Amino acid sequence: MAAVQDSDPVAPRADARRRTALQGLVFLTAAGGLALTLLVFYPGYSTVDARYVYADAQAWRFGDWQSPMMAVLWRLVDPIAPGSSSMFLLTATLYWLGFGLLGLVAVRRVAWLGLMTPLLAFAPPAFFFVGMVWRDVLFGVVWLVAPVLALAAAERAARWRLLIQALALLLVALGVLLRPNAIFAAPFLAAYVVWPMRFDVRRMAIIFLPAVVLFYALVPLVYYGILDAQRQNPLHSILVFDLGGITHFSGENQFPVTWSADQTALLTSRCYDPVRWDSYWHVPPCPFVMQRLERPDDAVFGTPRLVAAWWKALSAHPLAYLSHRATFMWQFLARSNLVLPVWDWLDPASSYGHSRYFTPLVSLHDMLQPTLLFRPGLWLVLSMMIGALAWRTRSTPAGAFAVSVTASAIVYVMTFFAVGVAADFRYAYWCVLATLAGAVAAILARYERRADAQVIRR
């Protein structure tokens, strides 16, 4: 009597072919997304801040007002396509690498989720920024790729996994060098990169402060020790903004200088603008503030006098400080703010703003910019919800990914309560990317947990 076969040997080969075909579709979708990005945004838009960075890169002379690490990176990639194009190509490639690789990971377990992941990259808040050369955008895509690499390598052979984890850890560190206020958010990503199989609360609590200290030390080591960056005192812009805010809410001058009666009246009334600190710098009617603080014969900006004045104001008027910071955060999270620098494209001489591929996106921007979709508060709440939903699956690689990236995004956005000096939407860009990627991972973790439970029951 012939033996009965327990399994069909053709089935595994059919599954393998199907899996390969699905992975090919994900790859083609991501490649098509990159091609469309180049069509819409090329050669990329170099913002005002980016032009200063590029000038530093070309001169190989660095300041710390903008990230000198971005200048170094730009100098390295610039031979590919000089100018804004090189940084745009790097940003766009990292963006689609992140979503494409995440889709390839997801499609192995949940076909529809993997196929949808690269399409999710076209979501307006995320896609709108890919052509903008801003360090916040570069920071966001660098941090997107880092945990995705760790997730993709989580179940690989040890040799390859360690190499990929090392690369991902370098990307986390690069993000900190691009945005130093990310030092408090970085430990969540670093911990995931090193231990991608699960999110452990006790381990996170143990390593958090040492990791913050290490990332904090990394910034001056690279900025001043290796790159010899000029100290331009960017932190003092925070002090000026805070002193202006405390002056406004307390009704008393907190700056360590004497003003005229008219100037004092302006400082306690019209000068304060929670949208950005520029009102004290070059926006009428109050540029007199920075003009006085930077006066060559009696400079205050960049000196211990400003720091001492800040401490004194904070100690004397803590409620005014909290009112100022709460007002700023409400503006940042809940009100309509700058999304894209559209004023530069209104110039008839601007070829970028009149591109037939780009103008439809500008029209869509104009329609969506006032809506809730472009409020950082929405993405902060969504990150919290996704992290909470993924919490029960934190012992899986995908669940740990969702918890780690959303926790990182939440902490990063909240750091702006203390250090924010402008309420532009771009400062929440990492939160948008983390929310989208975290949602994919949270769904994937749920499916994996359900599949594993079915296997156990059998």
C-alpha cells in the first residue's frame, strides 16, 4: 500500500513565488515613488537656512547656528549633483528607502499591509516636505531609516544583523548631530536598534540617562572638537525669546539693559509673537532688541550677562515663563503655522514655483494647510494612540518598533516646550514619519501575534 504524503511539496514553492512577486511589487512601488518625487520636486528647493549650510560646506568653515554635520554631509554628496540637487537626492532616497524597506518587511507576513506601506508615503504631510532642503527633513528621514533597518535585520543571521545595527546606530547619532534637542528622544531609538526583539521598560529606564549623557557629549565633541565649529550661540536665541515672553506676561522688562519708555511699552505689548522669536531680531517694530543686545561696544547676546538675566527672570516670574511657554506650545501644536516657504515661489522669476509638476502640489498645500492635518498636535495625539495600541505587542520586533518610534516622536516634540523658538510645522516632521511608520508596525505586530496564537492552538 502506497504511503500517504503529509504535505504537498509544490505548496512551499508556490508560497515562495507569491512572496517574491509581492516583494517585487513593493520594490516597484517604492521605486516609482522615488521617480515621481524627482519629477515633482527636482532639483529640490534650498531654503534660506540651507543656503547658509551650503556656503559653510563649500568653504569648509562651520558655525553651530545650523548643524555643521549637515554641512559635512552636503560636502560629501555634492559631487553627485552640485547645489540643492545633491541634498535633495539624498533626502528623497532615504525617504523611499525607509518606507520601501518597511513595506518589504510587512509584506512577508501581511500582504495588503506591505503593499499599502509605500503608498502611505504619499500622505500629504510627509510627502510635501521631501523636496525641501531643511535639516528637519533630513533629520526625519535619517531617523526613519535607522529603526527600519533594525526591524529588517531583527531575525537575520548574527553577522549581518550586527553590521546593520551598527549602521542604524550611526544614523541615530547622526540625527542627534543634525538636531541636538533630539538627545532626549534618541535613547528610545538607540535601545530599539540594539535590542530590536522587544521593548523592555526596566532596561529603558536604566539606560535612558546614560544614553542622554552620551548623546549630549557627542554634540560638542563633533561640533567643536572635530569640526572646530565657530560658536555662534544659538541657545541664546531661546534666552531672548524667553526674556521677551516673560517681559510680555509679567509686564516688566527682564532684559539686562535699559530701554526707552516707548520701547518698554512695545516689549510688554506688541513685540511678543508666539509664532517665532524673529520679532526681536528683524521683524518690525522690534528689531531694536537684537540691535541693542549685539551692540559691538556693549554686547549682551552670547555673554554670561544674558544667561544671568534669564535665570533671574525665571526665578522671579516662573508663572510668566510657563504662560509664555504654554502659549508657544499651543501655537505650535494647535494653530495654523508655516508649512512650506511658499512666499519664495510667488516671485515671477522663480522657476521652481512655476514648474507644471510642482504647482499642483502647491495648490493642494494651499487647500490643506489650514486644516487639522497640518497641526502637529494631531500627529502627537496619533503617536500616543499608536504607541498605546502597540504596547501589548511590545515583546515582538514590530511591536517594539511601534512603541520605540512613537515614544521617540512624543519626547522629541515635547522638547520644544523648553527650546522652541519658532512654530513652523516642519519641526514636527519626525513625529509625522514616526506616526506613519509606527502605524504600519503596530498593525503588523497585531497580525503576527494573532498568527502565533493560532499556531500555538494547533
